[in-house]
Amino acid sequence: MKSRWALLASAGTAALAAGFAGQVLAADWTPVTDERLLSAEKNADDWLIYGRSYSALRHSPLDQINKSNVKNLKVKFQQALGTIEGQEVTPVVNNGIMIVAVSHERIDAIDVTTGKRLWRHDIKIPNDATQFTCCGKVTRGASLYGDKVYFATLDSRLLAIDAKDGKLAWEKTLADYKAGYTLTMAPTIVKGKVMVGFSGGEFGIVGQILALDSETGNEVWKHRTIPQPGEPGYDTWGKDSAKYGGGAAWLTASYDPETNLTFWGTGNPAPWNSDMRPGDNLYSNSIIALDADTGKQKWYFQHVPNDAWDWDSMNEALLINAKIGGKDTKAVIQAHKNGFLYTFDRASGKCLQTVAFAPYDWGNLDENCNMVVKPDKRPGVGKKAYFCPSYFGGKGWAHMAYNPDNSTVFIPMTDMCVTLHHEETTYKKGTMYLGAGGEIKEPGKGGVTAVDVSANKVKWTWKHNSPLQSSSAVSTAGGLVFIGTFEGEMLALDQDTGEKLWSHMNPSGINAGTISFSAGGKQHIAVVSGYGGAFPLWAGTGVPPHIKDNVNPGATLTVYALD
């Protein structure tokens, strides 16, 4: 496919303004309209939205790369991205133009036919910003709308960047990052509203979701995930603990145009010491459905009342149409850190079914999908408890992929346990508010679990000798599942059997999201490698020795295509 970019200026003042030493190129940018976002699921060529579509299925209808020819998949180009920070980004692609957010350092626009960088926008964040976040300089990406690229920064600003030349159009400060309010997610954009949720549950923030006007950055609505005095649910927080209650909604939401609902997962309450916050602690550890126009909550389901394990419910909600219990159902599925896949009715929030996808030992779920925990599996002050999964979860934030043609979801899975205890702590602005300590004694393992959602049963599990804790999957109509590993291996698995059909070793570990798109009549697969993020910082001896000894940091974009 011929590049649609035209020369704007040679090296000089304009080049420096765009943050690119050399020629500056301006795109014949195809505007990302509401109509294009609504029809993204049917658009095989692009990857316009973080989860590929509003339904967040991460399924590509492309089938040029398939089981019979994936062995011929080769590197088309690689590009070093110039950082040693961990990379958790899912790139987006609009009509042959890839937008890659590189940590909180820069955003690159790349011509996918040549690998040439078209512009670069340098991001400036304060030197102290990383001390107010749990897990390094990670970001999960930028989002597209109209003629702009939207990016949420670690120091809690929203940037609107001109997609044609990389210049800053405007920026808006949203919160005080020195109180732990940071932004690591790719925004959800619906009908001209840019929606973001703050990270910072480990710093005692009050979880908030904001909708901002895409033209100005002005606030349209705000939704607090943790109720404050006088609000419904406040009485579920004893000892005035809601004041610093956590509940961060830090992963990108999905959206259902039919009900006009956005679906968010909320994180752990703060502190981890559950004795300091008696009660169920609504609406932490929940999936919540919010009206896209007003931010009002329509329904919720709390997976883990009075969380003592750091089992967030922040994970993505996939919107599927499938037979559930033999009936055609518009459903929401969410794979939880506690090791269970939940299926909900999309309109009402009723829990319809659950199935375990990862090893667990803490107890079980009852007929109403509520946790029934063994007494010795609950940690407390002066009481150690050994339990599985660990606080990294049976599934971390790494996104699963769902193929609607066979009602199968492919879940990155972690098999790792921890010994945890609670202790007293005191809130102090800008410092960790945990009240817990623990130890992971054995290296973690992992894999990919395939679940037939209609049958509500596991089809297969591909096992691996390190956790698949933060690399997101993509499924394709070619019968393949692509996913990366901490070792740096990019894999293609057979959707029917879990057999590994192809692999390629990248320069560093893969924490990021794989995508598939078409350019020049060819299907492409792309991923950013760059080991880092929460796992090496928090896992201790849970990090397998072969990862510690052999995997080096460093960010690289790799794009694959058939010969």
C-alpha cells in the first residue's frame, strides 16, 4: 500500500516543534468518526480502539495468516523505541498509520508499510512522578478520535495531539499526582467524551472516572467509585475508611451502544489491611455499568467484599452475544484475579455462570456467584495465610481475546501463590498505603486457558514456565491465538487445541498487547517488547530465575507479515 503522507517541511524549526530530528511529515489522516468507532468490529483493516472494538473482544476477522501458513510468518520490520522502561502498550492503527505510546516519554506515528517514523511527540512529566505510582513509567496506550490522538499522562494530564503532525493541541490537568492520582490507561472515547479512570489504589486515592469534552478537556461528568458521606454504600465502610478507599478504575472500559452503558472494573480497597475498613467496602472489587452520557451507575456486582487479598476486579469486560444456558444472551464476561471467569447479563448485571480458569485453593463460589472462603485462607493482623492465586491473580491486567465464531475466550493465566499478613498503617499523602506484607516463595508459572463460554467449560490449557501476567492476546479468523511471553517469545497457538504452531524471539520480554491489521493487501501482526512493569518490582522470588538471568529491558516494535 502506497503511503499517503506528504512532505510538510524539512529539518528546521518545524521539525523541532514536532519533536523529530529530520523531515516532518503530515498525514492524510482519515478522521476517526463516531460511525467508524461504532463499526470497528466489522473493520478488518484497522485497529482503531484499544480493545479493537467497543466490545473489547480483541478478535480480528482477518484470516490471511492461518494454521497452514503461519509457519511462514516473518519479521517485516523492527524499530527500537529508545527506552528501557517497561512496555504495556497496545498500539492503534488508522489507515496504515500506527500510533505507539512509548512509556510516558513519547508518542510515535509510524507508516506501517515502511516502518518509517512520521512524527514524534515528546512527553514531559515531572522527575518525581514515578514515586507516586506503583509500577514504573508504564502506559497502555493512546486513543484516537477525529483528527487527534488522546493520551493520559502519569502526572494526571490529558493531552490532545494533532494526528497529522504530532503537535500539542491542548492539555488539561485532571488531579494532583502527588496524592497518588496517576493515569496509565488508554482513554475510552464515546460520542465526543474522553473517559479516563485514575490509578493509585495503593496510595489511598478515592477512585474516580471522568468524562471530558474531546474539544476542550472540560469535565462533562465525574463518577466516584468509592462513596463518600451521604452517598449510597458509604455505610459499608467502617471507621471512616472510605476517605482513602482506593477502588481505582485503571483499565480501559468497554461500551454497549444499545444500552448506552460503559463497563468498568474497579480495583482493591485501601489499605490492604481489611480490619481497618470493616464492611463490604462498596464499590471496590466490582464491575460497574455507567451511563455514557451522565456517568450514573445502573448496576454493579462485587466479586470480593472486604478484600483481604488484593484481588482487584479491574479487569476488562468483554461484551458478547452467545448462547448461555441454551438461550441467546447479550452478556458481559470478565476473568477475575480470584481465578474464575464470570458471565453477567449485560442489561441487568445478574451473574449467570462462573467457571475456574486458573489454579486456586481459597474456597469456592456459591450458586449466586459469591465467594465462600476457607477460614485459613484469609490473612489478618498477626495471621499469615497462604493462598492461590497470589495478589498477581489467576489473571492479571493482561487482556483476553474472544472469538465470536466459536464462543471461545483465550485467557492469559498465572499460576502463583503467596503468603500474606496484615499490619497496622497510617495514611500519608503520596506514600504507599498498604498495611500488608507477604512473600512469594516459588517461581510463578502460567499459560493460556481456552474457555468455551456457551458450554461454560475449559477446552484446553497451554502451559508455560513463567506467568502470562501482562501480555495481552489476540485471536484471528485464521484459527490462531497470538500472545507474548516474559522471555520475549511471540507465539501463535491453535485455537482448537492449544498447540504451538509458530514462535519468534523478540529482543526483550513482552508485556504489551498484540494487534492484527491489514496494509497493502497483507495481514500484519504487531507487538511492542520491553520487560518491566509490576511483575519484576513486586514478585520477588516469584520471578523465575531464567527471566532474571536472561531477559534485558529495552523497547522494540516488531511487525510481522507473510513472505
